[in-house]
Amino acid sequence: MKLSRGTIALYMTLVFASGAAIGVYGNRYYTASVESTNRNKGKRPPSPEEFRKMYLTNMQTQLLLSDEQVQKLTAVLDETRTLMNDLHKRQQPEQQEIQRAQNEKIRALFDSVQLEKYDAMMKRLSERAKNKGNKNRNGF
């Protein structure tokens, strides 16, 4: 079956156009993903207070909230924070007990040499966590 010159030209145009469209889409996708990665690289996540401030600002500007609505929204956020803190305080002892039980089970798996190494490893991890917590509190 012979194809006419017009049909061949149409097919070639379609192949070229689809290749160009895929190239443009792929370039935009790649650029967007690289920019997103670079934008978040080296940045620390916002603190809870920074996040709250951004949230309130966005809500106020995007929804055109009145001052009264902002005050009510702030009260809702304060109430929720208090409830979540209370929940965390109630759950903390149970979480610590679960972690303690896990640690006992893990320790039971080891012989004396492994147990000594495990204890040293856990001590290093604990010190590292304490140092990291102090750095965050001091802003360093």
C-alpha cells in the first residue's frame, strides 16, 4: 500500500509535534521538580509558631477574614493546641512504658558481649539526642 505525499507529510508533522510536546512537558516537569528540591534544600522546617503565623496570614488574606474572625480563629487554634498538649502528656507515660518493654525484649536477645556494645551504642545515641536538643533550644 502506497501512501500519498500528503499523508506522509501529515504523519511526519504529527510525529514532530508530539515529540515537541513531550519535550516541552518533560522540561517543565524536570525544572519544577528540581526547583522544588532546591527550594527545600538546606531549609529547616518552620517552628510551630512560624507555621501558625503563616497559617493565620494565609487564612486572613485568602479568605478575607474580618478582625473578629481572626480573633475567633486564634481562639480555636489556642484551644486545639491546649487539647493536643494535654493528650500528649497523657500518652507520654504509656509510650515510655512501651519503649521500656521493647528495650527489655531487645536486650534479652543479646549475649554479654553484644549487650555491652548495645549499651554503649544506646548511650551514644542518647547523648547525641540530648546535644541535638540543646542546639535547637540555643539556636545553634
